[in-house]
Amino acid sequence: MAKHIKQIAIYGKGGIGKSTTTSNLSAALSKAGYKVMQFGCDPKSDSTNTLRGGKYIPTVLDTLREENVVKAHEVIFEGFNGVYCVESGGPAPGVGCAGRGIITAVQLFKQQKVFEELDLDFVIYDVLGDVVCGGFAVPIREGIAEHVFTVSSSDFMALYAANNLFKGIQKYSNSGGALLGGVIANSVNAPYAREIIDDFVKLTNTKVVEYIPRSVTVTQSELQGKTTIEAFPDSPQAKIYTSLAYKIAQHTDSKSPSPMDVKELREWAAKWADLLLSYENGELRVEAHGNI
Amino acid sequence: MEINLKVAEAPTRENRLGSISGYSGTLRDAAQKAGCGGLGNRERCFNQASLCNAGCAQGMVCGILDAAVVNHAPVGCTVDAIGASVVRKYLGMMLGFEPRNAQFVGTNLNENDTVFGASAKLRAAVIETYRRYHPNAIFVSTSCVSGVIGEDIKSVIEDLKPEIPIPVIPLFCEGFKSKIWATGFDMAWHALLTGIVKPPQKKTNVINFINFFGSEKRQITELFAKFGVEPLFLPAGTTVDQLSRMSESIATVSICGTLGTYLGNGLEKQYGVPYVQTLRPHGITGFEEWLRGIGKVIGKETDVENYIAQERARVLPELEKVKQKLHGIKAVVGMGPGYTFNFIRVLQELGVETIWASAWHFDPKYDKGLVVEDLDYLVKNLPADIPFSVSDQQNFELMNVLNTLKPDIYFSRHQGTTVWALKRGTASVCVMDEYTAFGYNGTLNFASMILDAVTNRSLANNIAQRTKLPYTEWWLNQPNTTFLKKAEV
């Protein structure tokens, strides 16, 4: 019987740490013995950099542009610990249609039955931040990813983006689309950050899969062109990514989220703003006096 | 690439078979390169014409008697409905079903739709199409616009399931996907295989007959009856129900190798219905090999041999008489690849020498990795190699060839293609009917048709005298390959 390949899509606000998280996740899963493919869906084509020593790989779309016919194997490159790296690529900023690019790249792979041939356990789609058109929703649509995880910090704009994404997932959930596995809380350092995200996931009917602090270890690794798993495998940060990998490997039940509508979301944010103000009551008041 | 019915969309010809639209060389060279994988496509730095595969895809399904098409496209693309309706009425009159317009609806995508998406519009269009026409299947065809904005056709269709009790099937035929119009056929077949054909409940004595129009329906039905089988000419003139039972048939044949490869091989792969891949039934050799191929599959070899012997005795002496008058005639052939190779063989049988072959595109192989039998035959049996170009219907290339070679006659198959040849004074025959030269009678009639065309050249002469061609002297003196770039292997 054919092995069931777990296909996962990682979404989240631009710059929030998706590619960092995804690359470390791929690296950790690979070290745990799984066969992983990381599929970058961003015209910047930088998702798999840190699995490839900081180097960019030729993208599916660039190769297609030059050659008209592309065999999937030509655009799969092995990275750290044998993780298969693919970048869909896309147009330069300001031209063309990146969404259409994602459709074309993903379809190419679907038609060529590559995943079965490589005997993969995981395919992880790292998708560009804001799902602005049909094309970027392709990994959520029926037949591609089964589980979506969204990376978010406790910042309002990141949560707003997550909430928007939940609307997309909910929309596709009835037609066999991917379901929400949970939120990966990133850059969670301040004490209140956890609470904000916890509250958010409670209201939107999902859960936090892992809390990942912001760490200089990650920065150091990236500057070396590596994942934390590769550069500092024994660090506390690496342990957190490994824990995330374990949880995702075990994860089975994703569900349809309950996104808030805009009004609800703003009111919720306002409530937290007030709470935060009263949290830091003492410090803030003193500073304020100082300024006056 | 294998036929994969688990995906919603078939790969294009270029991706699946390595088909090309630019080449210049010879038949043997093309066949050899196709065999060893060294056949590269030559892009053109100047293109006069092309054709959208949507025309072929939609054309195929429009002929299904009780199906409808919803074209998710701007209104310009839906203009295909006009041609589809003309053909539909013509077929109705010829084959005896109601000569009415095709049930072809367009969603009229406009600028707002490209920005905000048009799922709601598509949904409403499908619902209205069902309400108005009560078809037994609806094909939702895509367009360049719906493709670029990433419209999620599948989700809309999935959502409609509770409301619409008939199969609603996506038909992916965005024009930008393929330079080869035959990709459209494959997309249509894929839609049938994934959305209409059901697993077999029993076995029948029906032979699936993949073709374009079916003018020889009566004669072939009589012929097949002699062997205890019944042809189902498809897709034009069939019902959704009949198509759903293609899996129960005893065999599949196709009038054109290029047309039928995906469906024939798909039915064989998925349901075990043997696809009889032989030479096509044009000319004597082709017809006999074809009939023998069928005979073998249905277990009627002896009956077939008896029939062949009988017909040979009847027709061959007549044919010899006409052949003598055709001796020495030189021809240029320009058709789709299946028919180009097919007709070169027929012409050779009639003593007409083909001095140039032009195919609109070229499939190095068919699905299941099978060799193109009509080409293989030519390579093995022609006394000499023939110059061959793959011209993607570039009229300027063809006119260049005709001007240089000045053949006695030009054969083509698609609307308007022989007009240009006539304008430069070349006698031409438009082999528009797919069953021209079919079987013994057909071959005899075809021979007479050729004789008429070369004997009475007044049409070509008179038109040429009164026409100034738009091609410059410069162009007519260049090699026809001037605008072909280097091959990319």
C-alpha cells in the first residue's frame, strides 16, 4: 500500500519567521529520520537558503522559462541532512503574476508523481505571507496540503493576518481543502505575548503547537547560512525546534478554524491594549511623568 | 509521462509526450531522433498563426448530445460557441439528430472579476445552465483569464454537488498552456475519463470509435455488423450515458492516432479495454491492417480475411486503372501529424510521390510509449526519405515550400488551408472529411478525386492569375527554415 505522505503548508504574515521556522522544522524532521521535501512558494525563492549553506537554488519557474519542459528532478536539490529543497520561484517584484506562478509550479509536481518516487514522509509548503490572490491559496486547496500551520507573533498585524488566513481555510474546508493544525507562536519573549496568543487561539477554535522565543542563536545560524539545528544542534533553541518537529510528526487532527470578523477582532485587540497598559501600569506611569 | 487519472488536469502534449511544433529535416531523421530522445523543439522567432487548445477541448465535448459547456472566460473566448454550433447543426443533419445550437454558455469575465475573483458568477452560471437545458453533464472549461487569476474551479464544482445532481466536470484548457492544439483533445478525454466513464458493469460488443464527425457511420455500422460488433462513434452524437459505458466495450479504435491516443490508452489502462493501435484505415494497406487488428481483438480473424479477399477482388482492378493515370504526380502534404503520415502512405499506394511533408505538430510517440505506427511504416517502407517540416500551421512557410517545389498537387485538411495553395496556382484537395480514402471504396473515390484535381486545374489557374500574393520575393527565395531557431534538446 502506498505510504501516506503528510503534506503541510506553513503560512503567516510576511517576515514573521515562516521560512526560518520551516527550515528548522525540515532539518529537525530529517534528523529524526524522516524523508522531507521543503517546497518554497515565494517569488523571493529564499525559503530553503539555510538548508543549502546560504545558497539560492534554481527555481522551478526560471527553469521552465528557459526550457519549456521541466522534469521535476531537475529542480529538486538536496540540502542539509538530505532534505529535498524546491523553490517555485516567480516574477521579479512589480511584474507578472506570482500567484499564477505558484499554480504552475505546484501542478508540475503533481503531474509528475514525484513525491511517491522519492518515498517522502513529509512535504512542507512554505507559502508567502499574505494570501492575496487565488494562486497563493493553491497549497490549501483540495489535493495538496492536508494541514496548515500558521506562524504568528503576538503583534496585532500578525494575528490579523492569521485571522485572515483562517477565513481562507474555513472557505476551503468544505471542499476537501486543508484544515488548520494550529498556530506556531514565534518571537514569543515578553510575558504577555503567550497570553495574547493563547487567548486568540481560544477564540478562533485552534491551539498553539509550540512557543518559539526570539533567539540570537537563530540569527547567528542564519548569518552562517544554516539552520539552528545544523549550526547549534545542542542549543535550547534547537531543542524547541525539535520539539515542534515531534509534535507535527505526531499531529493528526486538524480542524476548521472560527475566524473572528473585523469588528470582533478590533474589539478583542482593544481589550488587550487596555490590559497591557494596566499590566505595565507602574513602569509606564513613571516614564510618562518623566516625559511631561 | 504516464496517463494519471488521479489528477484533475492532464499534462500538455509537450510535457507528456515531448511533442514539438518546430522542426525541419526528413521523416527518417525525425523518427530516429524521436526514438533516441534527441528530438528538440525549434522555436520560431516569427509566428504568423497559432490555435488555442480550448477550441479542440470544447469542440470535442460540444458534440455530446445531452451535455452543456460553461466557459469560464471573457466573452471573446466564448466566441468558440459559434463554430461549435455550426458543427453541431451540420452533424445533426448528417447523422440524424436534432440540428440545434451547442449548449455553450460563457461567464463573461470582466475586469472586476479579475480583481475580486468570479466564483460566485461561475456558480450562478452552472446553476442557470442546468435549469435552462437540463443536460446530463456540464463541462466547466477554463480560459487564460481564469487561469491567471487562479480561479478555483474545483471548489465551486464541489460546492455545487448538493444542488446539481449531474456530473459537473472541470475541463482545463487555458490557451497559454500549450502551443499544440491537440493538447485540447487530451484535456477533453481526461475530463471524460475522470468525470463520465464509470467502471464496467458488463461486457458489450461495442467498439468505441474515436473520431471527429462520423460521416461513414452507416457504412461502418454495416461493415462491423458482419463481424458481430457495433461501432459507437464518439464523442459527437453520443449521450452521456453511452460515454459512461465506454469501459464496457470490447475494443477502442481511433480514426486518427493523434486524436485518440489519450482516450484509447486511458480506457485500456483504467478498464482494460484494448486499444487497437495499427495503421489507420486509409488506403488499402492501412485499412487491411486495421481491420485485421480489430479481427484479432474480437476473435474474428477468419471472417475478416474472407471479407478482405472479397473486397480486393472487387475493387483492386478498378483501382489499378485509376492508379495508372496518377503515375508521376508529385504532391506536398500538410495536415496534422496523424493524417500527414497516413496520407503519404495512401498516396504512395496510388503511385503519387510525396515530395514534402508538413505536419502541424509532431508527437515523437503516443501514450504508453508506443511508436507512431503511421510514421514507423513510412520509415520502413518508403523507397526514399521525404523532407519533413513541423510547421505549426505557419502559412508563410508552406507557401515558401510550394513556391520552391511547385508540386502538381497539395493536400491539406483544415478550413482555409488549401485556399492559399490555390491562390498561388497549385491544384489542391482539401481532405476535410476524416473518412476520405477510408477502406476500398474510399480509396477508389480518393484516387478519382486526385485525378479530377490534376486534370482540371482551371480553378487554381484562374485564381492565381487574378491574385497578388502578399509574400515578398525576398521571402519566397529564402529557405523555409529561416525563422526557426536552433533546436533545444
